[in-house]
Amino acid sequence: MSEASTTGRLIIVDDEPIILDLLASVFADSPWEVVACATGTEAVKAMDEEGVDVLLTDKNLPDVGGIELIRHARVVQPDAECLIITGYPSIDTAVAAMHLEVFDYIIKPPKDIFDVRRKVQQAFEKQAIVRENRNLTDDLRTKNRELGKTLLQMRDLQAELIQSEKLAGIGTLAAGIAHEISSPLFGIMGLAEAIREEDELELVRGYAAEIVEYTQNIRDVVQDLSGYSRTADREYLTTVALAQVIEDAVRLVARSLKFGEDRVELSLEEGLYLQARTSEVQQVFVNLVKNGVEAVLEGDAHASGRVRVAAGRGPSHIWASVRDDGPGIPEDRHAMIFDPFYTTKAPGRGTGLGLNIVYRIVTKYRGSVSVESAPGAGTTFHVRFPVEPPEV
């Protein structure tokens, strides 16, 4: 680092006029503002009025000693660099200087007066580096705080995105579920009207039992839908039974899209557990199964297509797959299907967020999701979760 690049304020203190003039002359052409003081009192005043960057002070002064001046300089400017020059060196002085972390300890008369200049220059250079590092550190802290805020905002936006996609999907699901509810409701109404006109107690009890069964069916449908619509951030991480979540997702999708549950083949190992939020894992499989069912319905006019869902355990992970007999996806689109707003469906048939939400949720739990597909050969989505995902 060149001398010209290290500007600042240098205060020189010595009560011997010849030494003070000599030191001041050495720094006459330096890039620093040089203030020469014959007493400690002058030096204190100079520091208080204009500050100090580097202090070069005699130890023994008639009023305020050099050690006291160093302490005062550090009050005025905490990163001030200080050098002591003394004609009476001692162990005590050296120890005191060391405790104050002075930059250098010079014995006078110095053998080479220009060596004093070099040491002062090094003190300025050290100070410049320390200040630059501090500025970089402060800037890094500021950027880290900004990044933290941005990450929190992104997390909130992601949660809102997941929930909005879920609510958008409920419109589709609800249309089919309305049919599931309307049938038992008509049954309940007919049985209730029959009870009003029936006097035989056993028949009334039979009708009432059927009404209870119908209402239980309605309750199950409503519970499936309300569980799916739950906001994930209101849930705690819990032990999720993967097989049960997949079965619930299949039931919900099959009801809503009028797709016979017998057309969904399940092969699920028991004892598969994740630490996650139940509604988020359910949303993953609702989206994947729904995509599979819609692909089959789109490409199968003979109602023979199937959706096959399997799950099991690997050496260090839990896996699941959703395979459909749909028309498949061209290979050149595989890299885009997890992008937000990308969809292969006709306009108005999808938001393009379903698979992106799947990707976000799965990767949130350190998992991975991939696709395997070809035109005319159906599509398979593979999902993997580590055995012990981190807390989120």
C-alpha cells in the first residue's frame, strides 16, 4: 500500500523542542495532516477538537503522560494507532504499552529517524486495512439482515402460493364432492320424510340407522376436504404416516373427479413415516394423483386407464411413485414441468402451479422429485424423502 493512499491525522507529542521539530520535519511532505504538540495538554485539546488517527507520543511528559494520552486517544477514536517513543525504556513501560496494544515501542534517539516515518506509515496502513475490513463486515451484516428479511418474505410468499394453489384446486375438487354429498343428502331427506309418517318403532330405528350411516359418509367427505384446505403454517411438524396420507389423497381425488377408486392401484408399504406437516405432504400427493387421473381421463376414452401409486423404503430414504396410463410428456418438456405457471393442459384447465408446489414442498424437506415419461408411454413421478428430514 502506498503512502499516498493512507491519509489521516497524525499527532506528535514531545516536550523536547529539538526532537519535536525533527519529528515534525520528517513528516513535512507526508500525505497526513501533522499536528505537533509540546505538551500532553495540547495533545488532548488537539484530539478533542479534530480527532486523531495515529498518535506518536513521548512517554514522559511534564503534564499528561504518554500512557494517559494513549488511553485518551482510544476514547476519542477507538481504532487509533499509537506509538510510544522514550529515552527511558523499562520493563514496566513495555508491559503497559503491550496492554494498551500500541503499534510500536521506539527508543530514542532512534538510530534512523526515517525508520520512525516507516513505522508511522505502517500504522496508517494497518488502520486503513482494519477500517476497510470493518466496513466490509458491516456491509456484510447489513446484506445478511436484508437477505434474512428477503428469505422470510419469500417463505411467507411461498406459504401463500401453496395455500392459494390449494384453494384454487378446491374449486375443482368441490364440484365432484358436491355430487358425493348430494346423494346421501337425498337419502337422508327421504328417510326423514318416511320417519314422519311411520308408526312402527323398528322401522323408525332402521331408518334412523341408515340416516346415521349417510351422515357419517358426508362427514368423511367434508373431513377430507377440510383437512386438505388447512393452512400449513398453522400446523406443527408431526409424524406423518405416508401410506395413510396417500390413501386419503387418492380418495379425495377419486371422489372429486368421479374416477373410480378401483382404477387407482395402491402398493404401499406400512411403517413409512416422515417428520413433516401432514397437509403439505397430502397436497403433494393430491396434486400428483390429480395430474395422473386427469391425464388418464384426457387420453382414455374406454375407461380402462389406471393410476398406480406405490411407496416403500430405500437404504437411506423413503420413496413414492405415481404412474399413469396417460398420453405422456415429450422429453423436451421434462425440464420445464416444475417451473411455475408452466402447464401442458389446455387454457383454463390448470394454473401451472401444481407441480411447482410439489417441487417446493418436497425440496423443503430435503427431498427430490423427478419425472419419467414419453409420448404414448404414460408418466411416472418419483418422490424421495430422506429418512430423517430436518426441522422446517
